[in-house]
Amino acid sequence: MPELIAAPTRIPVPGGKVIDEYVGRVTTGTSEVSVAHMIAPAGWSEPAQTPEFDEVTVVLAGTVLVSHAEGTLAVHAGQAVLTRAGERVRYSAGDDGAQYVAVCLPAFAPEAAHRED
């Protein structure tokens, strides 16, 4: 039977970013995939990471910047980016901030992100 997700779970994070998880380890107990809507303010950034999961990021508004070994990729509204497990990346928001949906396979877990301090 289909399962209605009536409301996401808000995941607290520093730096003014908002994460609303619709499917994943916290909201549905799903370890195979996670789907979250995110809003990042202008200038937001997080530490570099080398995750154990693939991540698809679909940008709805603004720009997400993805720094990687060969430079920085600007992903604008209406575009998406796929990062692969084992690839070192660092996400940040452009001058206007960003609103996006992130899908992680398998589901996001803090310990699987391997964020640098």
C-alpha cells in the first residue's frame, strides 16, 4: 500500500541551512534512498566530504556550487548534478542562495558522508 508522507522531518544543521527529509533514515527508516528538500542561504558552505553514496542534486532556485578535484561546477536552477560515491566534493550556495532537492543512494547518513573538519 502506498505510504503518505504528510510532512517531512526538519533536520537541524548549523549555518542557516534548512533540511526537510521526506524519505530516509530519519523520516521513514529507509536506508536504500533519501530524498530531502534544502534551502541554503547566500554564502552557505559545508566542509568537504567523500561520501559512501551517490547524490543527485536538482536545483530549483539559485545556484549550488560543487567543488571537486578539477575545479568548481556551478549548478543553476533547472539543472542537476550527479556526484558519485568516493568522490571528494564540497557544496556551497551562490550569491542568491539555493533551493534544491537531494537524492542519495544509499540514504544519507552523517557517518557515511565522511565530512572533513
